[in-house]
Amino acid sequence: MTDSVAVDVDRLAVDTLRFLAVDMVEAAQSGHPGAPMGQAPLAYLLWTRYLRFDPRDPDWPDRDRFVLSCGHASALLYGLLHLSGYDLPMEELRAFRQWGSRTPGHPESFLTPGVETTTGPLGQGLGNALGMAIARRMLGATFNRAGFPLFDHRVWVIASDGDMMEGISSEASSLAGHLALGELVVFYDDNGISIDGSTDLAMSENVGRRYEAYGWHVQRVADVNDLAALRAAIEAARDETERPSLVVVRTHIGYGSPGKQDSAEAHGAPLGADEVAAAKENLGWPLAPTFHVPDEARVPFRRAAERGAGLRRDWEALVERYGEAHPEAAERLAARRAGRLPEGWTERLPRWTPADGAIATRKASGAVLNAIAGEVETLVGGSADLTGSNNTYLKGFADVSAAEPGGRNLYFGVREHAMGSALNGMALSRLLRPYGGTFLIFSDYMRPAIRLAALMGLPVVYVFTHDSIFLGEDGPTHQPISQLLSLRSIPGLTVIRPADANEVAAAWRVAIERTDGPTALALTRQGLPVLEGTAERAMEGVARGGYVLLDCDGAPEVLLIGTGSEVQLALGAARALQADGVAARAVSLPSWELFDAQDAAYRDAVLPPSVTRRLAVEAATRLAWERYVGSGGDVLGIDGYGASAPWKRIAEEYGFTVEHVLERARRLL
Ligand SMILES: Cc1ncc(C[n+]2csc(CCOP(=O)(O)OP(=O)(O)O)c2C)c(N)n1
């Protein structure tokens, strides 16, 4: 008899999840009921029997991660969080998708306790999960000791057809298979329906076989409502530690809705009052009240939360004992948890003088990274197959591989999009400071993930080298013109384009000290002289986004503003003007965002409003520079796409020479 009672509770809890989602969408008159109705049995089983979490401590470091990659099914996640006892009361469910609620249309990690990552752009959750599993491996390799499995959690994902169609799923899953991330389990919600209708319209591959080819452990469950089969698959996936697991679960979108099940109509619109009534009747659910939660349905969720609280307490006790057995490692872990940087780490930052000769800022970046990596041990990263070009390698530290998860050098392969998304997943651990490199031009290939890092406020660092037409011979396909501005247009992303090696050191300091959002470094391929004055002034100047590099006596008549490799031109021209008795000032403006964040007094001191003769020099689109040069100013930039030639010739042809800058400045006078 106990068995049938248990089965009834399962059914009750699953239908509770289904109709909470249906009622949320109905109340909002907007949202996605179909996926929650189909996925509910899987989500229920996972959350009540397997997922390790403690709603009273949603950030417990060794909790399991649950990623709803198909973020449009958010109503399902909110139901799970509510029933499990997270701080998400029923009023929040009733306020689904409304102004000021913690139940936005798609899950937002920075808004809702228990939401691990922000999802909605399909496929990103898979990339985040890759990063979470990498982070789990790295942290385990760093901190686990015999008898002290401090990092031992799993990453569980639900992904939909849309996730699987997106290219990022291939990038992320290929790398996950290569790295043999056994702690990663993905459930593929195979319902055969997307927005346009049947997935047959646009997809015919066998997803399971695709994942087998990636080296995953693949299982199939023919009916999501068969909880016994589902349990067997979950347990087999859990017990498979050598390979990531994919469980292809056949589900039915809009399950239970007589008129809309298995139809795209159930995907992204309220079912409508009549169809809601029909679905509730069909599954034996009361029509009223809405948002109905039978007491019995709460029981399995409460039990799971209690079990999780126990696991969390056990973990804290383990950490206590760890402190006695391994005091040094425990102290390092405590520092990471508190977000403390090692004392005096900035003293490691190298300094250069003009006598050091020309040095590409990408090279300086590599030198900085290697100078601080020993101390700042949270720094981990790599490149999308441009390690040598991006100078991202940490010498003396191991490469990350399936066999060596404890390394600090990651090889992302030619997978910029998954790299960006994985960096987000790693940063979400709050215990790592991940960075990733590629050419600036290919920031376009990872832009969706950069934008999400900014939205989530994750302190990821992007090492974008080959930052202008002066990369030379590779030509227009590789020469970034619009990328700088397009990155600057992402709210919350700090873009820094250092003018020389000293500015690079300062830029890395800004990036590492930043905890609330991502930083993109734009670095040169070509050598740049170390500029007079940066050794003394760059550290503060870069942190403030812009500063006077060469001043004149008295009030300036003209301002020459540059970023990155063009600062030397502004400087050269300003010197020449000064030699002619013109009061010219040269300003280095490596970061618009940092400069704009200064108070007006500082900004006006650097760019005095009374001086309207202004010339900006940047080897990129001229668009938007008016904000600094005003209507009376001029911008030396680039229209078009650059050219394939040695970079010095390109500089001459495009007028990026001191002589031409001087001529343009004189025109203003
Ligand atoms: C990158 C991206 N492109 C497009 C969309 C818009 N969109 C939301 S859900 C969806 C597809 C829905 O199909 P599926 O993933 O199978 O979800 P289901 O219909 O089963 O709920 C699309 C195209 C999106 N969210 N992200």
C-alpha cells in the first residue's frame, strides 16, 4: 500500500509543478507553459531525489548546480524553487513576469536565489554548464585531499531542441566530451516541437548519436512519465564518472492539454481559460483555486531540502576538520570564499621604461599574467587556439586535460562561443577568476556570452589581441573596425585599450580588482614604445579611464586624444605642436567606461570644456567619438574594412602617422 501512496504523491507533485506553471503564464497572460508541462516529471524527480541543495544557503560551494538551459521554461524553475523552500514566496509566482518581481520572463541569476545562471538565449546554459564542470574539476584538484572531498558536486542540465540546434551546443559538448567531464549530466527534452512547429522542419540528426560521437555516455528514456525508467537513467548517469552523460528524454510539450499537447501552440503563449480548464479536468486537477498546492505535494520537496541542509552542514563540518588537517589549503580556500586577493600582489606587476624599447601590448599582457599568476592563484584561463598569439599561457602551470584537471592553462580549441559561455560558468563558482583570449575580431563569435557576463555581473577577463588594422597582412577579414565600439556599447562591460606596457599592467590591475563585471582588454600585435610618463602615471590614470599624458604650460589650445597604439601619435603630434609654441595637450583615454565613471571635476580637468579644439585618434570606427571631441572636434578613424599589407604601409595609407595627426590638429587651430 505504501507504494501506491508514494506514486500518488509523485503524481500530485508533478501536476503541481505543471499547473503552477500554467497558472503563472495565465496570470501574466504571457510566457511558456508547454515545456514545464512536459518536463515536470523529470524536474520533480531530479530535485526531490538527486539534486543536492540547501535553500537556506543557496550559495553553498559544493551544492549541485541545476541549469535550465531552455530559460523560457522559467515557470518550471520558479515552481521548483518555491516548493523547495527558497526565498521565493507564492506572491512572487503570482507576479510572474511583472515589474519588480523576482520571477522575470527568463531566469536571472543575480535576481532570484537558487537560479544558478541567467538563461534564455538558447544554448548558453550548456556552455555555462561546461564551465561549471571545469570549475568543479579544478577546485577539486586544488583543494580535495584524501578523506576531504570538498568539491564533489554535479552539474545537471535540462536542454531543449533549441539548445541542441544552436551551434554552441556542439562547441560546448565537444569540449566536455574531450575533457571527460563525468560530473556533467544533460537531459535533452526531446519533444519534437519548437516555435515554428515540428522540429522535422529544420532538424533531422540523431542527437543521441551526435553526443556519442562527442564521447558522451548516452541513454534514452522513452517516456518522461515513466519515473522508474527515469530513475534508472539518472542513477546510471550519476554513476558514470568517466564521461559526461546525455539522457534523451521523450517528452510531450503541453502534456495533458487535450487541444494543445504536442503542438507549437503550447510553446510560448497562455493556453487560454478554456484549454486550462480542459487540461486540469483531463489530469484530475481542481479548477479552483488557481496556484493550488496540495499539502502532500510539498512533502517530497521539503524532504529533499532537509536532506540538503544536512549535507550542507556535513560539508561545513568537513571544512572545519579540513582546517585542522590542512591549515594552509584551508586558509587559501577561505581567502577565495571571502574574495580576498593576496596581500601585496600589485607589487608583482612589472614596470617598463622607455629604454625597454618597443613591446607589443599583447606581450606585456603575457608578462603581467605570468608575473602575478603565482600569487593570484584564482587566475585560470586560456585561448581559443591562439595561445601563442594571445600570450595567455601561464608558464610553469599544468595544462588542463581529462587526466590533469588541476592545471591552470585551458585549451578551448577553436570554440570562441563556448569559451565565452564556459568562462561565465567558471566565474559563477565565485572561486575562480577566468580569462579567455582570441583576436579582437572574433569577439563577435563570443559576443552573446560577453553580454551575459555583463548582465550577470561576472568578473571575466577577455584578452583580445590583434586589436586594429595594424595586425597587418591578415587583412580585412581579421581587422577589427566596429568591434571596439560594439563592445563599448555593452552595458556593464569595461573595455580597456592600453597605450603601452605600463598601461597593460594597470589594465590587468583594474580587471582583477573588479568583482562586479567583465573586462575586455584590447591589445596590439605590433610593438609599441613605452611612453614617457606611463611608469609613473598609468596605474592611476588607467583606473580613471583617461589622463593627461603630456601637458602644456597654461590652458591648452588643443586636445589630442588617443587610445592604444594611437596614443603615441597623439603624443608625437602634441610635442611637435608645443615645439611650434602651440599649447597642446595629449590625453590617453584607454577606457570610456572608467572615464565616464569619474566625477565631473576629474573629467573636466582632463578634457576642459572650454577647449573645443579636439582631435581623437583611434584606428577603428569614428562613430560615437563625438561624445569626447564635441561638434567642433575631429576624429581620425577608419571607414571601411582595412587592407592586407605590412602594417607600416597600412599606417601610412590610412594616415596614422605623427605627420598626418599633426596636420589634422593644425586644421583645427
Ligand atoms: C539564441 C536564441 N534564439 C532564439 C530564441 C527564441 N526561442 C525561444 S524558445 C525557441 C525554440 C523553442 O523550441 P524548443 O527549444 O524545442 O522549446 P519548446 O518548444 O520545447 O519549449 C526559440 C527559437 C532564443 N530564446 N534564443
